[in-house]
Amino acid sequence: MFVANYVDRVNIGFAQDQLRADVGISAAAFGFGAGLFFVAYALFEVPSNLLMERFGAKLWLTRIMITWGLVATAMAWVTSTEMFYALRFLLGVAEAGFFPAVIYYFARWLPDADRGRATAIFLMGSGTAAVIAGPLSGALLEMHGLLGHSGWQWMFFIEGVVSVLLGLVVFRFLDNRLEDATWLTGPEKAALATAIDAEQAARTAARGTAKVSRWKLLTDPQLLLFCWLYFAISLALYAVTFWLPSIVDDIAGLSEFQVGLLVAVPWLCAIAAVYVTGRASDRTGRRRPFLACALLAGAAGTLLATLGSPWFALAALCLAAMGFKTSSPVFWTIPQSYLDARIAAPAIALVNSLGNLGGFVSPTAFGVLQDATGSTRGGLIGLSVVGVLAALTVALVRGGGHHERARGRRPRAGDHGPGRGPVPGGPARVR
């Protein structure tokens, strides 16, 4: 699902030049339109995730996938800048809630000690999509003129239809709850449920059983830090994603397909880095040092990309992609372990929606800078600064540790204070 989702979200990066020629979309308009997706995403994400809690992951994720596929297909009929803006906004509305719904889904299926690896595997979907999107979109763009349609029209149409068809497959095979999994034995289901419930009981005991308000917990200062960190990660990731094809296109003598192949190289490097880092952070339980190092590596890569030829910039952006792509799955294990399960879904949606506004800011800023200076150098330097600031912020974040589980000992009741186990009276009532 994430592969198809990510391809439909970022394929406009490959159509930039053709959209400019056929529809008259400038670099600034392209960047603004690319970013409008994230404005809609931010506005509709929390409501979407609350509806997911009501209707269940299976039905809601299927709805998301089919509607985003239909909107992505409609991009093939863009005829003006205004229509481009409208469809990008609608794509954000359709997709809102997908990512936090999956993260919440993991929280209901996996103990904390395994979530880092699982989240890394899931987020490898975006890296896989980036690898696939380059050659695939490049090949589809070369269908230019077939049956009287432009290559970019074929690209949007075919990739959107694939998402619609995949949505139907998802409805058939996705299990809604742990209890629905026919591929697990009874003892396996019980073991997982016991481990997950024990972690929630430990969080409840540590925080007490007072009445909890979702809205009060959503003002937690730690959530603001989570929002800022994910904003910085999104800012960097989507700047590289949307503008990498344009940077590679500066290498003279390349066809659309060759550009697509070269664009895939940084993301191939990122896939390997994501998986290795996910396993290492699970093994050590030390999420924050891994996150800080990943952000610094990304910052170094974007800075180096401003210093040499297009070929050197491509090599430097391999480092940037590895750093910023790796930071995302490591980051998500921290709020998962910090948040109370009773407010996890809306809180994760809040972090994701506000953080994803970085996806609006970076392509918009890059477009304006390219129109003004004819270069992406200023934007890349800005990304380096953001990466360093985000790495420094990691020191203020709480959560993301499971040291004792990583060493084979589960937390005991006494770990929450001398003689203090779970407080009698059951879990708090949630308003």
C-alpha cells in the first residue's frame, strides 16, 4: 500500500518539465502545488484517524486507497495551474490518515521491542517506491504521443489505476484486529495480546489512573517537540524527493528513463540504511542517538551537494537520502513508546499532520528560490541548517527506550517506584 501511495504522491517530480511545457506551470507554481497536498493532509488527518477508530482499519484504509487512486488518475486531465492546485489538494484530502492509521495499527499488533524493525520495514516502502518511481515514471513519460496523449498523462493515469485495483485487494486480505488473524495460532494471539496489554498497563501505572482528556494530553510539550522533529524530517525528505529529478536532469545528455534510473540510486542506498538502522535501534533500545546521527548525516549530505558537479551532488544526495530516510522510522518508535494508548491514534495523527507541513514548506521554498536564482543551492544549504537544529532538539525528547526489554527482562511493577504496582481501579476513563 505504501509503495503505491508514495508513487502517486511524488510522481509529479518527474513530470515537472513536461507540465511546464504543456500546461505552463512555473517552478514556483509547481512547488506550491506539490506542497498543497500537505496542507490538505494536515487539515483532514486527525478527523480521518478518529473515523478510522470508529470504522476499523480495514474499511478505512481501503477507502483511503481507492479515493486517492481515483484522484491520482484524474491528474492525467490537468489543463491549468488552478486545476493542478485543486487536484493536489484533493489528493491530500483523500490520503489523509493513511500513515498514522498504519502506525496506530502497529501499536495494536506489536510490542514496543519489535516496532522499530516493523516500522522500518513499512517505511522501506517509501524507499522502494522511490526506487521504482524513477525508472517506472521515466518509462511511462517516454510513451509521449501514444494515442495522442502526453507521457505525463499516461504516467498519472496508469499509476493511479494501480492504486484503485490494489485497494480492492487490500479489502480482501487485510485483517482488522489481532483476533481476526487466521494465520496466527491461539497461543500466538494470546502471547501478543498479553505483551501489548502489559505495556499499556505499565504506562497506565506510571501515569496514574486519573481521568484523562484527549485534548489536554494533546497539548503535552513533548508532542510539540515530536511535531517539530517530524516537520524537520518531512521538510528535508520532500525537498530531496521533489527536486532530485531536477538536480539529476542537470547532468547533460540523459534521457527521461536514464534520469529515472539515476534518481533511484540514492533511494537504493536509503533502503539498506533504513533496515540496518531499524534492527540496530531495536537491538540497543537507544533510539535518540540513532535519530540524531541520521539527521546530522542528512544535513552533511545536502551541504556537500552544493559544492561540486551534478555527479558529485548525486553522490552527496545518496548520503542525504540515507540520513533523512533513516530518521523517519527511528523517530516514529519514540512517540509510539511515549504515548498512552488511549490517545495514541489522535496524537500520532496530530504529529504526522503538523509535521507533514514540512512537505508544503520545502517544495514551495525550493520553487521560489529556483525561479529567483535559477539554482537549488540556497534550498540545500537551508536543509543542512534544519537538519543540524533538529539533531540538537533530539536531546530534549523523552521516550523511545526499551533497554530492559532489549536485554531480555520485562519491566516489573516495582520499576514504577518502590512498592508501587499498577494502581487498583482499572484504566482511566477517557473523555
